[in-house]
Amino acid sequence: MVKDLTRRRLYHNSIMETFPHQLIYNGSSNHVSPIHSPTQTPSPTTSPTPTSPSLGFSGNHNHMAGPSIYAANIPLFFQSKLRPKLQESQQLNHTFPAHSLLSQNQGPPSQALNSPANMSVSQPPLSLSSSSSNQLNNTVSSPHWQQQVNYAQLCRQSAAPHHHARQAAAAARNNSLGSSAIAITDPNNPNKPPVNGVSPKKEVNGDKKDPHPSQQWLTIDLGGMGLKNISKELFGYKFLNTLYINHNNLTYISPEVSKLRNLTLLDISGNKLTSIPSEMGMLTSLRDLLLFDNALMTLPAELGTLYQLETLGLEGNPLNEPIKTILQNKGTNAVITYLRDGCPVPLAPADRDWILLENEQTSTGPDTFTLLCYNVLCEKYATTQLYGYTPSWALSWDYRKDNILQEVLSYNSDIICLQEVDISQYEDYFKEELHKSDYDSVYWPKSRAKTMGDWERKSVDGCATFFKASRFTMVDKVLIEFNQVALQRSDIKKTEDMFNRVITKDNIAVVTLLENKDNQSRMIVVNCHIHWDPTYADVKLVQVAMLMDELDKLAQKWCTIPSQTQSGNNYIGPQKISTIICGDFNSTPDSGVYEFLSRGSIRQDHNDFGDHIYGAYTSDGLTHKLSLKSAYSSIEELPFTNFTPSFTGVIDYIWYSTNTLTVTGLLGGIDKEYLKKIVGFPNAHFPSDHVVILAEFRLKPPAPIQPPPQFGISSHSHHRRVHGHLSTKK
């Protein structure tokens, strides 16, 4: 027994030496485990006993307080949507009895903390600060401002160290059916709690560990500790969605806070801030940004990108006009709109590099041409609900259409393939403007336009292909409507998935057959827009499969059409015609669509099919006859072709037939330094959420016709016979 008590004391002392500043609340309501802070590494020799002491709940708190971290599945009563529950919970008067690991008397070295009389969740009413009272006396009593005042009062009641963590723990204990004691488990035990909040999956039957372990805690509470500085290591916890650093003595917030892109709640109330970094505008997931009771007089305009913000807590700050009046009368959304639309335009990025591929030389001969692909973002899709981070003036079609046209024309591409061009935009703007620069064009809207009246159909978007009239002649053009093709397939037209998932989507592809006026070579150009929804990966795969099937039929037909000139090329097979397939595929490089196009086949049980049934596609798999390659695959694709706060990745491609074409150059990516301060497109410099992709191609010379094999006398043996004959004559 004496040894056991001695071990407990040694264990307690080692815990406080190793973890003086942090406490982690795990998902279980009955367990609290110490864990190292971002700036400290726990001693590997620290081994608590398997039997941990129960936490006492009486007496004074005599040890250091530290940051509390707790799991996302513990109730959190300080979320904006749960404020009424917080007020109710304050009436429960849950007490927090004493334990050495839950001390409040001391903080970090040289920082004394106030010790509250008791640890009751219920706090006595707090009066507003003098600055707040002065503001209230001169304020119009609006619902927006009343919400500010009420929220500020709740925040002021959270000044005790780890107030939110303690509330979460109290609620978990109250709801628990088991013991209310919080045990500290042995880290050497196989069932030990997560390390640093991360619980990697166990190996099963020799399986490799999951490289992306599951995250067990998402919240850190550093509130009420009297902190004067925050370690930058904290901002390395990019998975956090809630951070409390309220009621400290902070006068500065590091710009590195912008790394915490997953934050939905950030509470910096009750500090001594006179400014906040403009980089905080990168936290576009924020729903609650609480800055009550600081010394802020103004806000950086970059906060205007916080388009999802529901509560901007500013009561208790000496705010300047007009932010103060806007907040009082119109609320958070109006302040964000004001900041967003008044934000200065950042410096333009450096021009995109032109990448010359190794062993290839750019030429301007008849065998070389360029192709540009661009999703321009249709006017009806460019709403403040989807793109609330974009200034309204930069989101307007009048501004964007001019920028789109200027950007497209600046590259002087021989062929231009645009997606999301609605009928009115094509007929009234792009067709006429590009015709002035020597472009002829082909356009079709999506299938739904057939069912609409003349006025409604003008807003239906589609695909437009432009080509230099001085270089190409259009031989033929075809519209591929995927829902119509599906209805014509006998093996899948009667399946439930085809009716419910494929036929309801009206995506299209515009196919043109062009002939080069200089060398009479022909080329098939496909401009397509595949379904967007990531939950319909099967539909995307089926649409691309139908596209390749239809394209094979067209190539067989077109290779028999004689050339319009005597010197033109006559193709002996469909695979001999140069083919380019480009557009917005809404599929990343790890998708089934990418695998199918690049490899030429895909298994019938591919994950993207799921458990859906599509006739031969899901019984036999997919195949196509072309040797295709992504133009950007030689540089392992661009970092992205679509850039928004919610998604950044590659979904636009230019595929080409490798047996007839070679890539000689590519348009590079966006300036990386510029992107560090941008939350997403569109903006003042980029008029769409997609970026232009552009490739230069050179037509491969046709393979020379091999002469028939010669089975006569070899030249070497003939030489020997002639030489011998001459020798005899001598």
C-alpha cells in the first residue's frame, strides 16, 4: 500500500513536470489524459501506473493551469447555434471540485491568474464595460446589436481558465451513465488514449497503417490563462475547428493564424488587441469570430472574404465609423459586404510561364497549332451565395466578360474551347467579338434548352468551339447529348440507375472535324462538359464511356470522307485522324475517368461504379481504341485548374492522340506568391473559378511506307562474288 501511494505521488509529480501546460479531454466522458503541448515533448520515461487515482472534488487548486483540448463529440455549449442551451445549462449549477490537474491558482511562469471563489459554471451577472455602456447609450436598439450585446455578456462569463473545456467536461459527466470520476489511463497500455489527439488505425492481419489517422480532438481552449504570447507551433494544428484564446493579455496575433483553414469558431475576446492581421481573411470556414472587449478601432478589409461568417463579435471595442453603424443597424453580413466590396485590389500576379518541353522546339510551321480550354463560369452560376468571397463588382458579368475576352485573345490560340457559355453570351458577345479576330465557331447549349421557351433558354449554358478561319475549314460538326445516347443503348436504357442517374443529366459534347488549310491534315476536336456532382462518379464515368463510343463511330465515318483538295490526306482508319478531347471533366487525376482515358480500359468493378448497374459497362468493363494522354501529364498536371475555398484541384484537361500528335509547349501555373494571399477565384484578376489551360501541338509526320522485304542476294555476298570475278580476270 505504501509503495502504491509512493508510486502515485511520483506519477503525479512527473505528470506536472512533463505536462505543466496542457490537458486533453478525450471522447470518453470518463477519461482525461495528459498530452504534450505543441512546444513540449513528453518524456518517454514517464509511465503512470495502470491504476490511476480518482480525481478528488474538494479543496483548493494548487497547481498550474494549462490549455485544455477536448474531443469534438463532447457537447460544446458555446456554439452560436446552441446559445439558448448555454443559458439553460448555467442554471444547472454544475460544480467543478478540485483536483491538482485542474488548478487555476497559477499559470505559466511569471503570469499570475485570478482565482475564482468557486468553480461553478453559473457565474454572477457581469456589468458591461464602460466603453460598452457608452456605445449602448448612443446605439439604435436593433436586433443585430442586441444579439451583439447578449453574446458579449456570455463571452464575459467565460473568463475563468479553460471555461469551455470545463463546461464540456461537466456536461459529459452529467450525461454519463457510469462513474463521474475522470481516470488517467496508462500510456503504456494497449488501450491508451490517442497521442496528440490522433488515433492511428491498428494493423489488422498485416495491413499497413492508415497514412491518414483519424483525428480525435478538434478544439483547444487556452482561455483565461493570462497569456501574453502564443507559440507559432499552435498554428501547425491545421485540423482544429475551434480555438479559444480569450481573456488573456495578448497584444498581437501572428499572421500564421491563416494556416488554421478549418476553423469555424475563433474567440479572441477580452485581450488587448489594437489590430488583427489581414491574413485572418484566409479563414474562410469561420462561422464565429469573437473579438469582444479589445481595443480595435478598425478592421482589415481582407476580412471581407469571410463569406460564411455568422457572428462577428465587436461589442466593447472603440470602433470607428462606418463599421460601427453598419454593425449596429445591419449586422455581421453587412459589415462583411462592406469590407469585401471596399477591399483594395491586390497587385496583379506575374505572367504565367510558357513551358517548353524537353527535346521539343516551338515552331510556327503548318504542322504546329495551339489549343486553349477554359470554363468561363456562366453568369447565372456566379452568385454571392456560391462566391461570397468575391467583390460584387468583380462578380458582375459586365466586368467578367471583358476580362474573359481579353485573356482569351491575349494567347492568340488557333483553337478555343469554352464551357459554361450561355446562349445569350454566345450570340450577343463572344461570337461577334471573336469573329473580329478571325474566329469562326460552333455552339450548342445543354439539352434542357429544347424544353424551354425562347426567353428562358437564353440562360442555358453550353459549349462553344472557336477556330481560326484563316487556318482551318470545318468539314463537319456533331452534338453528343449523353442522355439521348443512353436511351439508344439497348443494354442499359431499361436499367433503374440509367433512368434515375444518367438520363436526368443534360451534359453534352460538341465535336468538330477540322481540316488544316496549309497541309490538308484533319483533326477531330471534342469540347465537353461532364456532370459536376462528386457523389455521381458513376455518372461521370458512364458519360465519358458513351463519349468514346460515339467518337469511335464518328471517326470511322469521317475517315472515309475524301479530302476537298487533290493533295489532301486520305485516312485508312479512324485511329489515323488526330484527335483532341478537352473540357471540364469534373474529375480529379485519381478518378475512374482519368484512368479510363489514359489507360484505354477500366474494370467493370471499379470503385467509381459503386453498386450501380449499367449493362455492359458494369458487366464487361470499359475500353476505347485511342492512345490518349493528358497534355499536362508530362509535368504531372498543374497544381489546380479550379480554385475556390472549398475545392482546389485539377478537373480540366486536354487529351490528345499520341500516335499522331506531340506536345511542344504548355502554359504554366499561377504565381505561387500571389496565391498565398488569395482565398479563391474569381477575383479582380481571374474572372472565373477555373483557369485557362493551353497546349501547343505538332503534327507527327506520317509513318513512311516500308518497302517490301527483299529475299534475293545480299549486297555483301554480291560484293564478294564480283570481287572474286575481277580477281580471276587478272
